[in-house]
Amino acid sequence: MTDSWRFPGPMADAPEWVQPFLELDAEWTEGRARGYTSGSTGEPKAIDFDPEAVIASARATAAHFGLEGSDRALQVWSALPAAGIGGRMMWWRARILDWQLTQGRPTAFPVVPERLNGDRFDFAVATPQQAEALARNGGLGAFRILLLGGGPVPPSLEDRLMDAGDAVGCELHHGFGMTETLTHVATRRLGTTLYHALPGVEWTVGPDGGLVVEAPERGVHALHTRDAVEPGTEAGSGLPGFRWLGRLDDVINTGGLKVHPADLERRIAPLVLPLMGKRRWYLAGRPHAITGQQVTLILEGEEDPKLGLSFLEQLAEGHPHPDRPRAVEWRERFEETATGKVRRR
């Protein structure tokens, strides 16, 4: 069974799972570019893009990562599906920038193909889950630059990926973007907190604390996102950027204190991870008679009251702040979107 396919290549030799990408390519050659939202914040919807906007996004990525001006066709890799904007943009980049794309079979546990002529792939994209699998099977060494997208990188995974990447010389970055912006408008290197904008992208913070994106070449004008951010400056370089706090829709108002769950998750991770094992978790607000909402730790798996109490005791001792979780809620299994994101409920 073929797990990868090089593009451009003989269409007749393409395995069946490549068919959605071939259909995507046929649309592009006809001058059409369509994407579909992930459905993580509502019903999925189709978006038709101006091909010139796609070209601008592709060129911005190349400029941002220093992938321009090579005297050879760059070797790139992806195992993202054709349904998501990340997988579609990688295919479009190959067409626009004359990159040689090795498309892996879309799966959470991708198989890394042999390197062409023994060289590493210049650029690759993956979800955090795929990157974890690549770190486990030694696949990170096949890439010079690996860009993660499709969801946040949990703190525990970020530490493991940094260690694995450093060991084999793989640069790991995390992108910030969405379907409407034709993938990433900003990126950060793992181990840092500030996202820096790509060429052609400007951003501000709206009155509600949400990020506002301006990227005219991509057809993006004053896009008010539901992502809470705070501006910052990178120590040493002085480069401006923004720190992602979480989704505005997820903010918990507990006794007048506004808590961003994603930001708090990063801060308490060192305290709770030793107890977690491989268990997934997140924070959410739940109704409370006195404070209005209560910060609650949502845990995946079979209910274990003793373990839940251990979490709360650990947090009370190590994070004695009013924003800490005060209750535990168990879910046998978390719901996920079609792209593998956990539905926070």
C-alpha cells in the first residue's frame, strides 16, 4: 500500500487516496480556489478565494521562512487532508512556487517517506498530533522546518517536540490563522510565546480584546476574530508580536474575574501534568450560584474521585490564585471535530 505520492507526478500512478488532491488541482488549473471552514466554531461553510489571494499567501510563507531564491526546486512534505485549508494551501504552494511536494497519506500517525537523494525536506506541515507521532517514530529528522497548525500545542507536547526537534536539527514553528486568512498570518517558534506577522499582514487589538487582521493582498480587510490576544515585544530583538490568550467565546467570568482558559492551561500545566499521564484535559466555566461561573477542570476518562481531589489539592498549593479550578468534571471521551480538534463543551 502506497503511503506517499510525489507531486507533480504521473496522474495514472496516483493511489486512490490522492484523488481529492487531484480534484483540487483540477480546480486550480481552471482558475478556482475553494476552502471549507473546520466547523470548530459553527457549521462548516465553503469559501471561494481569488487565486491572486492564494498566490499572495503562498509567497508570504516562502518569504517568512526564507524559502525564496533557491536554484533548485524545494522539497516539501505534508500529510494533511485535502478537506482542510492547511492541506489545500500546501498543494497550492507547490503549484505556485514550483515546489516538489511529497503528499503523505492523511492520517494521525503519518509514515515519513524516504528523503529524495538523501536530503531533508526543506519545509513541511503537520498537526500537533501528527508531530507527536513523528517525534516518536524519529521522523522529525527528515525536515529542516516543520510548521504546526490546526490547533493549539499543549504545553507538555511542546516540551517534548522541542527536545525531539533540537536533537535532530528540526526547526519547529506554530502558525496562527484560519480558513478565511488562507492559513497562517503569524507564526511563533516553539519555546516562545509571541506570534510575529507574515509579510503583508498587519494586526491590531480590538476594543473587546480580540485580534483584528488586515491582509489586503489576501482579500482580508479588518477581520475581527474571536481570538483574545495581548501585544508584546520579543526580548533581545525588540520585534513586536502578540500572545494568544484563547477564544473570547471561552472566557470564564468568575466573581467578576475574567479568566482565559487556554492561557490558564499553559500556566498550570507544570502542576497538573505529572498527574495526567496520557489523559486529555481542558478548562471550562460552569454555572455557580455565588460567582456566576466556576473554573472547572474537565478530564477525559473513567471517573476517579480520588484523582480529581489530588488535582485540586495540587492546584491549591501550587497556584493559590482566585482563577484556579475549583471543581472537576469527567467525560468518558471528548468530542472532536472532523479535523481532530476537541470540542470544548
